Amino acid sequence: MFSLLDLFSKRTKGSLSFVPRSLSDDIDSGAARGLQRALELTLGTVDLVVTDNRRRMVSAKKTRNRHQIRIHHMFVGCEDSVFEALVGFVNDCPDGRKGINTFIAANNDSIRNQPYKMELNPVGNVYDLDVFRKNMLDLLGDESLEDIRVSWGRKGSGKRSIRFGSFDFSQRLIRIHPALDEDWVPDFFVEYVVYHELLHGLFPPDESQERRSLHPPEFRRKEKEYPMYEEAIRWENENIERILRQ
Ligand SMILES: [Zn+2]
């Protein structure tokens, strides 16, 4: 896949929209934005509409100085070769059309059988993760993180160690372990985990480096800026056993 991360920080000229609008909750909007940027680099201004229309997977229109491109959401996050076919299609070249048709044929079954819905479940029994997410976004003050969403993960069983949180780079989704949705777990700890995962969005692993560190020194420095960092670490050390017993 082309390097979307390079493109994340730049703004697009054209618009990005979803049809139906509710689709925007289920589609990785960061990846959609990245695709739009990549298209703009080759085509100029692009208004990109991401649809759920299976009968018409791709269409492109050109007005004076901008392209309007409508694509089915399965193109979001597609591979290089498909991206090139898409550009070819927009430029009306036969190879592009052929590439698109091959891709659609190969993916038709998975589209039909796979629900695209990503399960978002930020409201737990005790904690609403969106509240922490918003507070931490205010604290970090970085616009590029605003599309990151947060959800309680699903309950697994029989684990001897747990990850409190994870960050899915492609879906721009933070999952928090449901064992933390308990009233004896202090809010500052859950909030700290959300903060930590947001920092992964701020410091994506450097693809150019051979040994990638998920937690480089600048990550660790920033992590300590969480106002209750010391308390959170202390609480974790004192309570890890109890959490694992859950
Ligand atoms: Zn981490």
C-alpha cells in the first residue's frame, strides 16, 4: 500500500464525503483522506465521494478544473496496483478499466459476505471513553488526531497478560480492554491509557528505519506530560494482579 502516513499531515484541495452519510462512522476516514490526497497528487483537485453503491463501484466526472470521483468503500485502503488502475480509469485509459474490473471481480464475494461495519462501542458500564478521548485531544491540541476513534474491546478469556489498550493504525481506532470498565479502576488510569494510545497516532513508527520503535524517546517524553502520569504508573503497579484476576 502506498505510504499514506506521509500524506496524513497535508490538506486536500477537494472535498471528501460519504454516501450515505452514516458510512463515515464505519469507514476508516483517515485512509479515505489519504487516498484522496494520493489521487490529488496525480490528478489535481479531487472531490471524492465514498459510497456503498454495489451496482456502480466507480465513476468519474471531470469539470473544468476538478475531478469528481465516486468509489465504493472497498477501494479505501487498496493496494498500489489498484490505485494505479483507478488513476488510469479516471484518465479514460483501457488498462485502468481492466484493472478496476479485475479488482471488483476479485472482491465481489468478500463485499457481499463481509459487513464493513466496524464495531464502535465507547460507552461502557462505568466509563464513556469518548469523554476521555475529547479531554485528551484538548490536552494534545493536534488536529491530525481528531479522526481517531475509541472503543471498548471485546472480552477475551483466559489470558495471563493483557494489553490495556491498542492502536489500529489502518482503522485509526483505539481499543481499550474491557477489564478497565470497573468502578474500582480510577478514571485517571483509563484516561492515561487513552492518552498513551493517542500518542501512537502522533508518533507513527518510522517506516524508513530498519528497527522501528513503537515507543521512541520523544513518545516517552510526551507520555510523561500526562498530568497524572506518576499516579497512573503507581496505580498500575499496585493493581496489575487484581486486573489480571478479572
Ligand atoms: Zn504503546
